[in-house]
Amino acid sequence: MNKKLILVALVVLALSLVAVAGVSAQDEELSVELGPITQAIVDRGEVICGANQSLQGFGFVNEAGEYVGFDVDFCRAVAVAILNDASAVTFRPLTGADRQAAIQSGEIDLMVRNTTFTLSRDVTWGSTFGPTIFYDGQGVMAPVALGVDSIPGLDGGSICVQSGTTTELNITDYIEANGLDIELQVYPDANSTWEAYVAGRCQGFTTDKSGIAAFRSTAEDPGAHIIFEETISKEPLGPLSPSSDPQFAEIIAWTAYGLFQAEEFGISSENIADFLPAEGEGDEAYLSRVSPDIARFLGQANQDAGNYLGIANDFMVNVISAMGNYGEIYARNLEPIGLGARGVNGLWIDGGLLYSPPFR
């Protein structure tokens, strides 16, 4: 064999090895080993989710004894992503003071319970925070009869606040920074804080504005209470899980992103079938009809999606079918308590902060 033929043969062999290595790398990338929490969920057939049981709109137990609400629906969305069953969730009711221990002890798989993402919690709780699913801020409410419409108007009075929360720290900082003489009356949980306010033991009530709206909706006369315009903090709320399982944390994150993206694509629980391949429709025709981006997002036409996470490739089809998109979850749970205006909780294309990385 002459030198030219030998050189050509070596080049062809090298290119072949590169191609094989590329395929092997891709195969290895999509062969995902389940993390310990994900595996435990699969083995027991349910997700254990830390939740609120008394916050209207977000997490509460209805008259039928069922957990319902915005945060509850996100727990159910994770159960659908892994088990394709929205009912495969056991809820653990948690007070604000219970949250760190619940995460660190392994009592729960994840928590979706109006919990603010902070540096100290991210580091000292041994937790991994997922995407922010509700951008909030702390406010103060008072009876209209007091005739005040701002926090300084409560100078010389008192405010009811829950202990062991960022809420307590924020209002303390605000009072000191503004030189106000406002007494803080501290209570162990949200319900007792609200009950103290309703009973007139303090002139003001403070928590995240979403929580204020939720509690005001349960008042005998919601119109008898005014929520002040001031927003004194940033409260990014979202799911979190033990840092011991990054694979599970990825499932949580991409389930949340998928709910954002579904709304952006205009895919809902009502029209999901329109975005799936029709009977007898070939991949080329399907991709031309819905776009490659949507096909990838839904795990159709041999496009990888859930394969990267070790769950059903079309997991977002299941999630959207069972729970709807982000907008549907928001409307179902939060509009009834008076949070109709999305504001910063709108999609980025509408001027909000909800933004999903690409599914590719």
C-alpha cells in the first residue's frame, strides 16, 4: 500500500473514532442515574412535600380535607413529572419555624411553602432553591377605621408579626431605620398572628403582600382593611429541596421552567392535544407544523427533553395535561384572593420576570 493510501486510511479511521466517541458521549449523557431522593420517590410511589395548610390561595386544606393552592399545585406538578400522577403526594404541614429541620432531617422531599430564597437559607439549611415561582414583597395592613395609609401612621402603636421569619427581621429593620416607635407583637405561626390582629391586639398586620391578600380575603369584611402601598423587602418565593440530590433539584427546576415556557408557547391543558403529533403524521410534517422548539419542549419526534433528567421524555405533556401552564395555575388559585394583576409575576415577554432557559 502506498503512503497516500495509508494516510487516507488513517484519516478515515480517526474520523470514525471521533464520530463513535461523539455518539458514546451523547448516549452516556442521556443515561441518567436517579438521585437518592428521586429513587426514593419512585420506590414509594409518592412525593412528600412540605406545605402550608392555612394560607388561602397558596396552601390550605379545603372543606373536603384536600390540600389546594398555588404552592400545592407545584408540588403536584413535580409528582406528575416523576410519577405521572398528580395525586401521588403526601403533604406535611409546616410552620415557619419547622422548615429548616424538615429540610435537614430528610422528613420531606421538597418544600413549596411561601419560603423566601435568602443567602443564609441557601447555605445553612443544606438546601437547593429552585426557580422563583412568585415574586413577592413584604407589606403592612391596618383597619381602615384607623385612618392611616402608611407604616409611619402606626407610630406609637403595634404590629403583629410571625416569629422565626424574614418578615420579623424586615419590619424590625424598617422601624429602626425610620426612627419609629412601633411595638412588635410576635406570634408563633401565621394563624395566631392573624387572629391576634383580628382581635385588635395590634393595629397592624405584616407579612408578604400575597399572604396579606390571602388573609384579608378570609376577613368578615375584607373592605374594612387597607394594604399600605409600601413594599419594604424583596421576597422571591419558590421550591427548595435537600442539597443531597442535585438530580432531583434539576427535575424541580425544569418542571417550574416548563410551566413558564408552556404559557409562553400558548400551550395549555385545554389545547395540549393540538401540539402533539396527529394520527399518522410523520415527524417532518409535525416539526413543520409546530416548530422544532415546541417538539423539543414536549419530547416529541425523537427530540430529547425528559431523557436528560432521567424521567419520561414527554414529562411536560403530562404536567401540562394534569396541571395546566403557569398562567392557569395562577388564575385558578390567586385571582380568587384578589391577586388578579400579574405584574412582576408575568412572563418576560409581557414585562414580568418569569423566564425559562431554552429546552434544548
